[in-house]
Amino acid sequence: MTKQFNTKNYDYLVVGAGPFGMTFAYEAAKRGKRSLVIEKRAFVGGNTHTHTEDGITVHDFGAHIFHTDNKEVWDYVRQFAEFNGFQNQVIANYKGDLYNLPFNMNTFYQMWGTKTPDEARAKIEEQKAAALSELGDRQPRNLEEQAISLIGTDIYQKLIKGYTEKQWGRKATELPAFIIKRLPVRFIYDNNYFNHRYQGIPVGGYTQIFEKMIERSNGLIDVMTDTDFFEHREVFMDEFPRILYTGMIDQFFDYKFGELEYRSLRFESETKDSDNYQGNAVINYTDAQTPYTRVMEWRHFDGLADEGKTIITKEYPQDWDRSKEAYYPVNNERNTEIYKQYAKEARQNHPEVIFGGRLGKYRYFDMDQVFNDAFNTVRDEFKVDDQFNFAHDVVK
């Protein structure tokens, strides 16, 4: 019988051409395995997809800054692109007042006028003590109580509350306390958003990484874009002996245990006749009234742009429904229990399917964690030694 999709005796069907799926397909190719990668969008790279316009590299689905302490992952991605040394130094705009993020001595000076670490600590402890006094012997019951008990009222009200409520689409008093387990506080003057040793953005964007994986696969990776797994699900399941699936796990099982919750995002981009619109790569809007959470000005990420042009993108969080793209999971007790049922179903009834990525595992991943998790999946699938270094070792 003539096969419709598995026409080259593929070893794997990879559903989703994001970082997880493409890394797996590339590593499989290094081991002589052939993969067909299908992607419902028109491009590879998933939410890290970038394009160039007016000499500016635009991140199509929000700012993606690579940051990690994992040297193996850092060396691995730099095989495919040159990374600059960009450090994310975010400004928070609260009703026109500007503050540095993350919370550091600059923030405390802007908030209270404190100039020494001891002064800042004393101010925070004073506000925390008031919050803990109100709690008494009980534990914080929601995100608001948790945040105030960790950082005090002023920073919570101006820099956390509005932004968080927009991000999650509900009141902070309705969000579980465990969302904020700790709040990073630096008693030094340091605006670098991340603490990680390795940071940067690929010069020319992220898309090239995945295009080079295809180019270097010796013809063992084929990609079909604009292809929805669910439109041909029965055929795919019948024709392919092994499937790596990076879509929503609840959709794979036709939502039989219930619909998991996700948050979605909407982006609005504008080209401005300016060399410098806002003076910073990222500005967060932390008040509740501004409908977007942040504005990115892309030329400040790598300094590249045509003269007199800049592009900004506003990011709007929104409720997810099945007509929208799912960006990140809503991890609460209800969703955790539902996900456990899907994971059990996957193990028991679909051993031929590997579930991966943020949607397949219903877990938020930073980019470095996605690559590392793909490495671990390759280790399991191909019985790779734990000491194998994906960045340096060559498979023969």
C-alpha cells in the first residue's frame, strides 16, 4: 500500500519545529536516523522565530534572551550562530515613574532614596514585618500575601501587582501563593536581569539555528510546514513507528480528562521613523491600567538597524481558547492533577509517542532548559552515555 507521508522510510515523525523538536531531529540525524518534521506554522523555530526588517532583527513572539549556566547548552547553540553579549536591563514604568529591574540598589534608591545596602534591608524588613504581623501564625493564602511577606508593600504595589494580574488574567488574591516561591533581591547596583554566566542573542536571529540543523543533517531531516498533525492524525499514527510530539498533550488525547489551562499572548508591532523610540530594549508597564505588559524596541537588542528606522512591539497577555496559540501553562493544583492523568495515559497506551517541550510536558521552560531536556530525551532514546557532551563529541 502506498504511504501518504512516510515515503522515505522515516524513523521518526517530529510534530513541531520548535527548539525541542528540531534539536531531537538533528541529534537523531547524527545517529543515522531519518525524520520528517511537520509544523502547523509556515516556518521553523517555534516561538523563537525571528525575521529581519529595515535591518532590524525582530523576535516575532516576544523577546527571547538566551541565558544559562549550562556550558554544554551554551557551546551547543553557538555551533549554529554567533551570539552577542546582550544583557537584559529592564526598565519598569509605573504610572510614568521609572524603576530599574530586577530589584536592586538602583530600584531601592528610586523607590525610597536609600543609598546603602543596610538602609535598603532595613526598609524591606520594616515592610515585611508589618505584613507578617497581619498574617499571624498562618501561611500566606495567595500570591498577594506571599509577595508582600517577601518584599513588602511598596515594591509589591508598584512593580509586581499590576504586571502579574495582567500576565495571569486574574486578581493576585485569586492566584496561589506557590507561584512566587522567592523574589530575587540584590543589594548591589546591578541591573542585569539574569544572574547566569552565559548570556546573549544570536546575531541575525534564532531562525538560522534551526535552518542550519536542517542543512547539516546530510539530508536526513525533511520539513513540512503548514501541516497540522490533527488533520491527518490517523494516517500519521499508522505510518510512523515512532513519534515525537511537542503539541498540547490534552489535545493529543482529545481533552478526555478535561482541558488544561494556558495563557496566550497577542503582539502589535509598529515601525517608527526614529533611531531611538524608548531608549531601552524592554520596558515593563507595571500598572493595571496599561493593557500591555511590556514594549520591546528591537534595534537595542543588537544595535543593528537601518538609519532612521526602529520597530517596537507591544505584548498583550490574553485568555487562551482553542482558536489561539498556547504560550505557557497555568500551573495550579487542578491543572497538575489533570496533566498527571494525561501523562499516565501516555505511558500506558502510547509508548510509541515521546511527549516533549513546554506543551507536551505542560511545563514552563526557559530556552536553555528546552535544549537540555532535548539532550536528555536523546540520551534516553538512543541509550547515550551520561558523560556524552552534545556540544563537543561527534557521533560516528
